Amino acid sequence: MKKASIIVLAILVMAIGAIAQVGAGPWNADGAVGHISHGCLLCHAPHSSGANTFTGYAAASIAATNPTWGSDWAGQVKPAKISGVFNNASTDNASIYLWGAAMTPQTYTTWEGTTISASGVTKANAVVHTLLCLSCHDNATGSHEMGSYAAPTSNMGFANPACADTNVALGLTGCNGEAIGNSTYNYNGGTPAWSNQASLQGSHPVHVAYTSGSYNWKLNADGTFVDNGVASGFTYGHPAKMWMEGGTAYVECTTCHDPHRETKTAFWNGTNYTVSAVANTVYYLRGPYTDPNMTVTSGGSANADFCRSCHYSKSLAYINAKGVAQ
Amino acid sequence: MRKALVVLLAIFVITAAAWAQVDTLLGPHNTNQAYGCQSCHTPHSAKLAGQGLYLWALDTPTTTYTTYGVGTQGATSTLTPTLASGVTPDTQVHTVLCLSCHDGSFNSAMYAAVGAAGTLTNPGPNGYSTSTPIAVGAPSALKAGHSEMATVSGSVVKGTNDLTSNHPVHVVYPNGSTNNGIYDNPTIFSFWKVSVAAGNASFVDNGSVYNYGHAVRLFGTAGGDAYVECGSCHNPHAQSTTLVKVAGVNSIVNTAHFLRGQYKTAADISGFCMSCHADKSAAWTGTGAQ
């Protein structure tokens, strides 16, 4: 028995050790390249975000004014949107996560046919967790603002390494800008193109309500999931993050995506949040996921389970519970 | 020592379960045993954009299909895909989307990764362990080397875009022509009465008469018609296990071929068909044509 205990202990220690290898910290520790070209400054401004303090500072003069920042930006083609950090006439985003980029000027039609825009939003609005992403991922001005950056290891159009470099805008077009409904499979390649259409109708529903119960998992009042994976047998967990507004849980971009972690997921281990050494992900997703096109040897049902962590009725747990919401 | 082995085994089982390659629900619809929901849906840049079109990731056919039509002596009909987004119920979407792959044009980008042998297999629990063809229609439309998807084994191979040897899809399930309690009696067969409201179709009998239940899903139109589509009998998300509700009680049952109802024994197989074809069931006490 003693031997048995030792063996088990050894296994546990090894397992913990494997997890602890990521101990460098969660922020960009995984080598994310898509969102760190300017560090946190890509999105956040530590001072005067969204305000007019830096009004009048032309982009070219920033290096002279602030050598540190200038060095940081040297060699980069500074995105027009990022100039909002220094020359942002709008003040409506000043108090939203110290947001440094200008909000998208576009009004978008969502999958449901409703419209969203940045007009008048505050950090109390769930939709900011979509709108902030669209600061860059809208391409509303029609220029390739982010095209000069190093190619990210993943892309927004899903599963096609061929369009990995500039494909960060959302719109009505396919992965490579192809028109919808054409004769090629969506995962196939094509000529990279950008979308400047004010439509999110081809994207997963954002800013839609997630109703608790029935075919969905039950939610607590704070938007967390009631199920902890134990009683239901749904061991994948529920990494998705719902955003509450007026008692309603909303699905936004950052429900599935954590813009701060590209390839690692953070999970609750019962004591604290930690970054998983084994539960790798792609596309900044909040749960384990494997790009099925890039790596065909792993993923399996984990990919489907990420979707099922919200879509309860598509899970085996739903069948085993005989359709009773958990 | 034995205890240690048990513990070790448990750990391995848990680990293996967490990273299993096979998805027991999706089965072969988990293409490449990795694509998961991405086999058909895409969270961004969908091919078919808008509510009601399921964020479809695949190309859909645009050619006109000849369908079985209605009734034993009825003329064949046609289906020309015109998928509509929006709140108006679109019933044919539940057939046309399936034909994205099952028309024989299953794309090599997905196909190449299905399996080393290049075959789709159905590891269902009921003995259907052979390579399972998945295409309907003509093999002429298939890509070279994909002949195993030519047609359902042993069935009659029809011409290009010909669905006349397949179960009626995109046909109206009789509704309201003759109101006779839980039955509906058109001129040739008798069917279960259905109710269509706000695009949702449901059987009037909830299983209290026909205790197999009515697992089949009919797709209603705003005009009050109920259509039979591929998705009426098949649930593409669950290959071998399904929930059926009989008299308000949900039960887990075994099935095959992604069917929505119990489908294991000979009685089940008959029962599933009779859950639509009322006049073939022992429960039928209605009057009218049979």
C-alpha cells in the first residue's frame, strides 16, 4: 500500500510540475504575437486614454516627445486607429478599460439583424466587450491598418494558414475575403482581402442574450455557470464568460476570446486561476482548442466541447440528464 | 499494489476521456476527428450569413434536384435551393445544408483528413460497422477516388441531382386537410395530425396514444404547412443516442444513422417510421384512407 501511495504521489507531483512550467505568468507568457506588437499599449493607454491631453501631438513627433514610446513604436507602421491614444477627439471611451484606441465608427448589423454601435456606450454596457474589439477588427476605414504587423499564428477567418497574415477583420466575406456562397469550401485558400462591410451577420452571434436553462446551461445571477462539471459529467468546464447588463447575460466577442492569452487557457483549479500546461488553445479562446487544420493529430471532441460548454443541448450531458437543464 | 494499479488506471481513463479523439455524439460528423462543430459551422465569416442559416461554413448546392414527390402515384417534384435568412421559417434549409456534403461533393479539404483509409465509417452500437456511404444522388458528381460515397449501399443509383430513390424530402406532411382527432386523413395515406403555429410544427398526439412517441421533427412555415426535410428524421449532432419524449417524459434511447428516434430492434425500426405513418401502426384507429 505504501508503494502504491508513493506511485500515486509521484504521478500527482509530475502532473502539478507540468502545469507549473508555465509559471512565468499569464500575460503574454505564451508568446502571443497577434496582440503584443506594442505591448499593452496596443489597446490600453495608461494615461489620458480617450482624452485630449495629447491632442496636437502628431504621430511623427511622438518619438521626439517621448523617446521611450518612440522607440517602442519605431519601425512599425502605426495603425491609424492607435493614434487615438494620442489624438483622440472622442472622450466616450476614456473610462472603458483605459481604452487607447478609437472606437469603431461603424454601425454593425448583427447575426440577429439588430444593430450595434459605439455611440453612447459606457463600461456598464455589455456590448463594449464587442465594440472594443472592433476598434481594430472592423477595418471600417478601408485601409490595412494592421497589415504591416508580423503574421499572427492564427487568423480570424478560421483554420486556414494561407490567410494568416492580415485576416483580422470581420465582415460579410469569407476567410480570404471571398464572397459568401461561392463554389469553394470555406477553409480553402484564396486571395486575401479585407472587408469593410458593416455586417456581422456571418459571424458567431455577438451581443445576443444567453438565456439560462432549457437548451442552455443554467446561469447564476452574476453570469457564471451553475454547472461545475461534476454533477453533469461535463468535464470540459465552462470557460466562456458572459457579460451582464440589466440582469441579462450577453454573448460578446470576449465571451469566447480572451485577448490577453493567445495559446494558453487559464482555468480555475479549485484554489486559484492558473494557466494550463496541457490545455492549449488557439485564436485566444478561453477554453482548450486545437486548430484542426494546422494540427490534425489532436483536438478531438475537445473542440466540440468548447462549443458545448455553452450549447448545452448539443452535449452528451444533456442527453444523460434527459434534457433537464443543469 | 492492485489498488495502485486501479488508481493509475482511473487516472489514465480520466486523461484519455478528456482528450479522446472520437466524439461519441458527432461520430463521422466530427470530420477529421478534430473539426468538431467546425465541420459544418464557423463562428466567423460564415458562407450563409444571417439568422436561421446556422453560421454555415460550407458551400451549398445551387442546382435543382428532382425529389420523390408526394404520394405513391404523385409526380416527382423539384427542389431548387434558395436559402433565405431572417425570421421567416425556411424549411428547405434543413435539407440543402445536408447536401453541402451529401451531394457527393464532399470537399477534399475535409475529406483528406477523415481517415487514413479515406473512408467514413460508422462505429454505431448496432452493428453498422461497415464503411457507410454518405452521399445521395449520382456518383458522377463525386470526386475521383471517393466512390465509397456513391450512394447508400445496395440502393438504386439515380442520375445526377436525382433524389427520387431517397425518402421524400422537402415535401409537405399533410396538415389540416381532414381534422380527425389525432389523425389526418388525406386521400392516400393517413397521417398523425400536426399543429403548426409560428413556424413550429408539432404532433397533436404527444405519445399518449402512440407510445413510441413522435421524435420526428417537422418544419413549419409561416403559412401553416409542415415540411419533411433531412433534418426531420436525422439529428446531425447525435449519431447513436437520442432523447425521445413520450407523454411528456424524456428518455434516452439508442439509435443509429443520426436518427431522432429509437432505432435498434426491428420493432423500433418500424416504430420510427410509423411515428409519421399513422395508418401503418397498430395504434391506428382512425378512419379514412389507408
